[in-house]
Amino acid sequence: MSDEPQSGDRRADLRGWRRRRRCRAWLIAGAVVVVAAVGAGAGIGFGRPGRPAATASPQPAATATVAREDLVDYVTMTGTIGYGEGQPLGVKAGGTVTWLPAPGATIRRGQPVTRVDDRPVVLLYGPLPMYRTLTAGTEGNDVKQFERNLAALGYDGFDVDAEFSSATAAAVRRWQRDLGLTETGSVAADRVVYASAALRVAERLVRVGAEAPDDVLTVTGTTRVVSATIDADEAGWAEPGRHVGVLVGEREVRGTVTGVHDGSGQGGESSATVTITIEVSDQKALAQADAGLVVRYAARTKKAVLTVPVAALLALAEGGYGLEVIDPATTATRIVAVQAGMFAGGRVEVSGPDIEVGTTVRMPR
């Protein structure tokens, strides 16, 4: 039904009608205010007696402690386990290659490196190459080297010295008989190859049936080594004899650099990388390791310096660095300027008049 007046003094009735409308409007507005106030009170805890309001609790500040320790700046590389770079092995025997050892095979003293015309070319140990035929009356260091090998193979009846005597010739004939060679008592230069120790076959360079003399194999040592590659501009430290650490799992074993290869190409162009060969005496550790390793060289070390995490440093507006030091008695904090020294392993060397071992500093959020 309409609220507009229907009879009587229309002016009086109109004024009364307007007053009623204003009164109703004020009542509605007041009700809205009350409802809003009640809702707000419930939001801050007044609407549910006995239940406190929820407030955000501040997170405790992260802290760190100044420590005294050694800082080491490492050059790190990824290493792989292998046997080193293969080197060619040639023979002087002329004829047809009739047998070759398989890749991965080990050749030891007294064993053939190949067979040419179905006769063995034998590996012996020593630094001197086989450069001449040895026969009765020959003298020299190469004679002594050969006799030492003959004795190591179990032949006797002669003195190990620099003279190839008739007794030596007799022992040689026994050795030749065991090898299936003609028993001449002399040692032809093309029937012996010298190396410093046992060899491992890396690759065949020729096929059976090829003509010799030639390089017939590439060989390595039988000891596992670690190879690592590094950018050439970071390899100034790398030279034979340098000691490095090889991380095998969580354990570090000592390694020694034995070779540095810069990978220079044709025309003498230098490579952008350098390959480093590392000898590790703990062969058992390498045998238990995965193929990939971490190799590291301690390029710089500072002993017993005060350090904090790098993240604790504050950049000061006036320049330099500071730390927010916490007073252990009051927990109050203050900014203290410090000198930053060497950075390594996520920590930094710091020094200053108010910094000592055990000082607690706040870590920036």
C-alpha cells in the first residue's frame, strides 16, 4: 500500500508524511550502524566472549656466530676416472701382423705386444729403447738392462752386468726356445719393445694382416688415473708435481698432477681448455668411486681468521660493510663497521675492533 496521503488537508498531511519518511530513514541508518559495529566487534574478538583475538607472532631473527677458521679458495674441476691418454706403440719387426692383443688387455714383462710373421715381439721393462742387436761380446747399459729383465723372468747362470757373456747367450737360447723363436743366443733389435712398466691396450691401430713395421697399438699404464679439464686461463697453477684433492663421495684423497695437455691443434693453435692428468695412490678409493669426481686445487689459503657467513654482511650507506651485532645481555642490536677480507665457501673474513670469536650477529631477512 502507498504511504502517500489520500484525504484531508493535503499540505498538512504532506508535511506529516515527509516527517514520517525522515524518521524511518534515520531508524534504518541507525540499524545499519549497529549491525556494522557488531560485525566489527566480532572480527576483533568482541563478538565471541572468552576467545582472544588472533595476532601474528613475529618470527625470531636468524643469527650467526663469528668463528675462527681456515679459509681456502679452491679451483674446482669435474674429473673422470680412466687410464690416461693413450700413447702409440710401434714395432721394428718387418712383415705381416698376425696377432694383436684385445683392447683393455694388460701386457706384462715377457709377454708379446704383437706377433709379426707369427713370431712374438716381447715387452721388457726399462728406460732405454732397444736400438741394436745384443750378442756375445756386446757391452753397455742396454746389456745390463736386458740381463736384468732376463733374470726377472727366472733365467739364471749369468751375472747381471754390462757385458753380454757366453753365459748370457746360453740363457738367451733358453728364453728363445720358450718363446718359440730360433735359438741364436743373440737378441735382435726388432724382437723387443721396452716400457717403464706393464701396459694396458687402449686401441688397435692396425688390423691383423697389416704390414709392419708401424705403430700397432695405443697403450696406457695399468693404474687408474683421474683426468680433469679446465679453462686455459684458469690453469696457470697446473704443472707436474702439484698436489690436488680428489673428492670420492664425502672423502678427499690426495692426488698428484703428472701431466698437463693444452690440446693445441694443427698449426700450433692453443686450445681454450687444458686437460690435467692426476695420479692417485689410493687405488682402492678410485675403484669404489663413480665415474664422475670433483677435483679441487687450493689456490689460496688464509689460516685462523675470523669469519661470518657472507649473507651477514650489510652494505653501509657511507661505503664499505658492516654487521648487525647483538648484545647478549640486552638483545639490543647495533651496526658495526668491519673490514671484509677473503671470500671462500660461502664465508668471508672480517675484522674490526668490536668483532671477536663468539660475537653474535643478526642475519638479514
